[in-house]
Amino acid sequence: MNIDHLKYFSDSVELGSLVKSAKMNNVSPGAISQAIKKLEDTFGQALLIHKKNFFEPTEKGLELYHHLEAFLLNYQKIQLEISSEEKMSGELNFMTQQSLGEHVISKGLTHYMKKFPLIKTNLTLGNTSLTKKKLDAREVDFAILLDNVELKNCNTLELGEGEFVLYKKTNSASQYLMTGDTPECLHFQKEFIKKHKKTPEINLNVKSWGILKQLANQGHGIALLPDYIIKPSEKKYVNKDLSLSKYKIIAAWPKSKALNKKSKVFLNLVENTLANSKNSKLA
């Protein structure tokens, strides 16, 4: 019995679509249909009932699907234990925010691509909303993001941590540049009111830390930013007496999908890069 055929069937039932299963497994929808037909011939049972524009699993198909959940996870774990890192190939699909991609992931990604040239790496940049959508649809192996979002259907792994800071370029800056009603901004406003007995003057709300940093560098205000976006040579913080939010950088992946070895090796590189960066800042 072909393990891939079992995975095609399991993914089809979980995603509710032969087309989505085909996309996830990099094969044609026809290949998915043929694989399921072979499984039905092997078991001597109909596994899916096809209706107009959709399908549903039969009683035996649903029973097989539930058995496969544990079986396929164990199979993936076995693969991780015995496969060779040096000869790893295939694709690595993940996503992150642009600021994390530029300031946190790029160094580890460069090293990874040099070490494993047979792996085709596909990185998608997107906001939190798109990240959650891609994870729920299992269209990526994992995502790297901050822990300021709820991810009920995902496993998570902490890669690093830091804090938000208030950053300015000129001493004349007095207005604040924010990313709107995000948790770190709401926390800042609460702490500001507690200390100064008034609300902070917010000049602009932009959903981009990169743009906020550029505006701060041009003297347009004081930006609330994660510390990883600021180089040691350009640090200029204000209001250090305010208690600002901390953050964790995490990797997230669907609970029903084990991390493959390619993903584990890459995330270990990112974790080591963050640890080395933190140590160099403390030195």
C-alpha cells in the first residue's frame, strides 16, 4: 500500500477538497482521485461519496481517516529520525511578516540555502490575518511571527524574545507613531496615561513597523517598535521609565501536521541566530 496515497486521502478529507489536497502535495487533482480509487480497490470499500461540487466521506472512509491521523504523524516522526540532513531535498514553504523576514530570518535563511542547495525554499510575506489563513488551510509548513495573536489550531515553538521600545531620531520629536489598536499600542497608551495623567498625542497610525521607523528617522515622531528592527548603531530610545510590552518570536504550525526535518533544521538555525544576536548586544 502506498503511503502517499493514504496521505492524499487524509488531506482531502481534512481540507474538504481534492484540489486543495493536490496543491498541498504538489500533484494534480487527477492523481489524488486515482490514489483514492486505488485505496477503495484495496479495501474493497467506497471511501468517498461524490456529489455535485463536493464530496463527503463514507462511514468506512471516516473510520480510515481517524486511524490515519495517528498513523501518518508516527510515520513522519520515523522519517525525521532516520533521514540524512545533508541529502535533504524537496520544498520548504513558510511565511512571516516583512520586518521579521528582513531583520531576523534573512541571515539564517542565507546560511540554510547554502548548506542545503537541493531544497527549494518558498517564503511568503504577509500580515497576521493572511498568516492565520495560510496556517488554517495548511498551505505552509510553518509560520514565524510574534506571539500577539491567538492561534488555537496550531502548535508553537518559542524562538526568541525581546521588548518594544520608543524610538526617535531627533530630540524635537514629541508626537507618537503607532500601528493602531494592536496590544502593544494599547498597553503603551495605558502606561502613558498612568504616568502623565493625559493621553499621548498620536500623529499617525500605520500598520507597518518599517514605515514607522522611516518616519521616525525623518523626524516625524516617536515610533513604538520591536527592538529587533533597530540596529545597535542607531539606537536612540526615549521614555525608558515607561513599562512597555515584551514579545516572543514563535514558530507556528497546524496541530494536525508534524514538522518535517527540513523545517526543524531551519527553525534551529533561526533560534541560534537570535540567541547569538542577543548575546552580541549584551556584550
